Amino acid sequence: MAPLLRIFCVHGYRQNERSFRERTGSLRKLLRKRAELFYVSAPLRVPPLGGPGRPLAAAGDETPAAETEADGLGWWFSNPEEESFNALDHVESCKGLEESLETIAKAMTELGPFDGIMGFSQGAALVSMICALRQQGDPRFQFNFAILIAGFRSRCKLHNHFYREPITLPSLHVFGETDRVIPGELSQELSTSFLNPTLLTHPGGHFVPTSAPQKQVYFEFLEKFQQK
């Protein structure tokens, strides 16, 4: 039997290592004979929803307001002053990205090596940047494929350089047709940053799909990297 693939997992905004592990329980079960998933928490603490001057929700939030937010974390803030994030924000600058890249690099060194990297929502956007850095020769990031679920391109002007050069790394882009947090067209736009991307759509919303129609696509994609 081929050894299990090792996949590094990057959670979404207002999530953390524990909550994302729980939310991907079905995926871990689905891939248990093919891959082992490893998780890390983002370094930026997200202020609670509904505070003074803060909205109850925004594009990019992955945790319903009814759930606990005590441990909500993020990878960067599109609004540095309010320490908030919205995937649709067109901004000149942001806060926290370099700290997050260092967090990922440190965890990959300590827990690695890894065959692939997977991200969800803001985490998928971060993964696309890491893929770009890998292609540019950044030695901190070594892996052979990427899975981006409900991803998008950052609208921060400082991040434009991540999308200038087509990324040759094999990639699987997963998104829901009824996703109201990160609309599918944003994920499709992100996929155009990659050469020959594999696209997997599902009829649902903002979650990691694991039903029968998606199962075979996951298997066929990962099979390319499984050692015989």
C-alpha cells in the first residue's frame, strides 16, 4: 500500500486549528486511506462580531454569529484600523500577512515535509499566495500540489504581485454554486492564476464538500501524487 499523502491545512477567517479540524471531519474520513491532514492556527486574533461600530457579518466570515468567537483567528486584515476583513475590500494596504507567512513556514518546517497544501476561504487565498512564493523560489514552501476551497484573489493592492505570473503547480479548485460568503465567480477568477487548474463545483454553499460526486474528483486528483 502506498504511504499516506501529508497535507498541510489552512483554515478560514474567524476559524482556528480546532474548529477547522472539526469542520473537515468528513473529509478526513473520506481520505483516511489516502492522506493525513495537519492543521495550524493563524496568528491574528479577530475582534468579536457586533462590537462598537462592527458589523454582525462580512464577506469572508466563516463562523456563524451564533457560534463562539472567543478563539476566532485570521491570516490578514483588509481594514488594519478596525482589524476586520472583507474579501471584497479593494484596499491599498493590509495588516498581518507577513506574520502569517512566517507562522505557516515555521509550522511546515516543524511538522513537514508535506506533499500538498489545502486552504479554505481566506486560507485558500493565502495558499494561492504561498503557491506564488513557491514558484518564485521561496525555499520556505515545499510541496507538490494545492487544494483551494472557496478561494479568491486578495483585493489588496500590495498583493497584486502574487497574481502576475501563472502558477504551474497542480491545483484543485473547489467552490459552491450557492456560496454567499465567497461567490463562485471569485473562486473561478482565482483559478485563472494557475495553469491547467482542476475545477470542482458543487451545488452547496460555504463548506468543504464530501458527497459522492466530489469524492471521485478528490481521489483522481490525489492519485497523481501517490507513490506506487
